[in-house]
Amino acid sequence: MDSPIPDYLEQILSNVWDDTDGEVADYIPELAETDPSYLGAALCTTTGHLYSTGDCTVPFSIQSISKPFVYALALEEYGLDKVREIVGMEPSGEAFNELSLNRYDNRPVNPMINAGAIAVTQLINGVDSSVEDRVECIRAYFSQMAGRELRIVESVCESELGSTDRNYSLAHMLRNYDIISDEAHDAVATYVNQCAIEVTTEDLAVMAATLANGGKQPVTREKILSTQVCRQTLAVMSSAGMYDGAGRWMAAVGIPAKSGVSGGLIGCLPGQLGVATYSPRLNEEGNSVRGVRAFELLSNDMGLHLMSTEDRYNVHSIRNVEDTADATVIHLQGVLNFNAAESILYQLADYEWDRRRVVLDVSRVTETNRMGWKMMKEGLRRLREAGKDIAVVDPDDNLTNRTLSDGTEVPVRDEDPAEN
Ligand code: GLN
């Protein structure tokens, strides 16, 4: 059976195909000469399945989509406190090349605009790194994220360097405020190289899925970034990834995202998937016109909006409660997070316990988070305090920590309690 997902993506693209609004970026010939009709989309799940359609293997320079990835690398190398010393995390509400500096300490307001990205880039590979080594470090890391060797398009670099006075001025200002110590020309050279790394829509979907997957590349299974770094990066993308269109984007699409001047666009749905589109014509904010529309359609149709209360399915966490000869057995199912634990404990609060033993069967629990399990353990401890013998059934050893708040352990009961 062929998967219907590429056909679905194609349908989404066919809905936006006719839209010729917007202009291709024309500040360098490499972008000005791009075929404006290119249209591609790709989706990569956090389980590592990649689906794509249209011009999804056409190469283009990554441009500003490099920014969240380099920010993540800096966070990985230095930690949030150090990175926060040189760049903030507030949306600027201004264009990408605006000199948006915090009025109190002159730090760029966020890493998704050029000033912030130039500052962050200077951290990579150590502050004393040469431009060459720093660029190579970024290229190698982007390759790990994409799962294949990526290259830098020299002609894009050269053209950019010839028309990047505004970025030079940003770098000079950053030097003036001691945010960077590199020469302004070196700082911009690194940044321009990072923007000139060549990717396809498919690469971007996989890279986005790596951020959505807490830093583990879903195809190669390589752990590249920590989950905390990814959370921080996605948070900043959600408020600042779409420049001055960021607020409207979050309202209409509701997915942390980043756009680039070559027409690429990525979205990361935490824990689920990475999506990328490519269409070179841009709106006034510098975001791909058809990319934005395709994302709006995808988000609404697939129920991806993070702020939506629709499509949030909660299974009943208690599968059933069974009284066996000597025990009351509570069979749980699904995900055991705080919400699930709350509902279980709420239901059990009024239960008439006829048996001396209470057994919690977690064999059908698919996922347990720290808070959910902590609450359940406390519920068990209170049952014991009330005079019950407590135990868990956990045939797959999913409960890594069975220590209760009083220091004792919940005993494990091996046999299938239903058969007693
Ligand atoms: N190279 C471009 C610049 O810095 C990238 C900008 C973008 O993609 N928005 O001007």
C-alpha cells in the first residue's frame, strides 16, 4: 500500500499553487534568478518517517532558517545563562534586519533577527575560533541535523558579502556595545556562510523534526541536542520566528516556526513532527506567501495548532477496577501524566475498598511522566497510611523509580493479578 500522506501534502499544495502574490528576494542574483514557481512540502515525524511532495529536493540556501539551529548549538555549548548575556528572548515586532537592541543593556532582543543571530554565531566553537573553523563547525552540525553532508554555496556567500552593508552596520553596533569581540567583517563572514548552507525542503523537515524530537535526529537516531535546549529554541521560535508577522502567525497557525528569505519555512510540533515548505515569493514581512498559506491549511486541517483545545484526546486512564479474591486491582491505560493522575486519584478518592490489598496495574500504560507517577505514588502511600497493602504490576519494568516520599519502595507483584 502506498502511503496516502504524500498525496495529502500534494492536495494542500494544490490549494495554494495558483497564488502568485509576493516577490522573490532580489538583493543577490542567486535569489533573484530563482524560479518563483517552485513549490515543495515535506513532513518528518519524530519516529523518523519522511513524506514529501512537489519540489522537495530542489536545493536552496537556508538563510534565516539557520538562526534557530545556531541558537540551539550555542545553548548546547554554553548553557542558557551565558547565551542570555548576549541575546534576549523577546519578540521584536520589527523586520529581520532591524537593529533591535534592548534599551537597558543593548543586547539584541532575540536570536531570530539578524542582530541576535550575528551575536550568537560568534559563540560557536569558542569565542577565539577562526572564521573558517567556526563555519565548518556549523556546517558539520547542520549536516548531522539533516542526516547528510551539506555544503556551503560559495556564490551565495560572495554575493551576500557584496551587499550586506546593513549586516556590517549591525556587527559594528554589536562591537560598540561589547556584545561581540570579533572584527565586524569576520562576524558577518561567519553569519553569511551559515546562511549560505544549501538544503532541500526534505532536509529542513528532518532538521525541524530533530528540534521537535528533543534533539534526537529521528532518522539517524543520533542525539545531537538536549531536550532543554530544544524546548528553549522552540519557545523563542514561537514568539519571534516570523519577524513582525510572529503574533498573527501564532494565532493563525500556532506552531513554532522559522522562515528564510530564500522562501523556506519550517514548523516544529513538539513531540510530533517537523514540517517544511519551499516557495520563493515573499510577503512584505519576508515570509513565503504560499508557505504561510500551506501552513495555515495544514495546521487547521490536521489539528496542529498548539493552543487549540480541539483534538486533545484523553483516554480514560482507568481501564477497569476489579476485585479479586484478596485485592482490588486498578488497571490503568494510556499516558500517565499529571492530568491522568489527577483524574485517577479523583475517582479513587470515593472508592469503597473491600479488600486489604490494592494493586496498581501499569502494564497497559504507554508513557509515564515524572509528575504523573509522583502523584500516583503519593496516592499509593496514602492508601497504605489508611491501612492498605499496596503493590504495582509492571511486567515491562517501566517504573524506574518506586521510592515513595517516606523513603520506602512500592513492592512489585509479578503475577497477573487478574488471575488470582
Ligand atoms: N542572508 C540574509 C540576511 O541576513 C538572511 C535573511 C533572511 O533570511 N531573512 O540579510
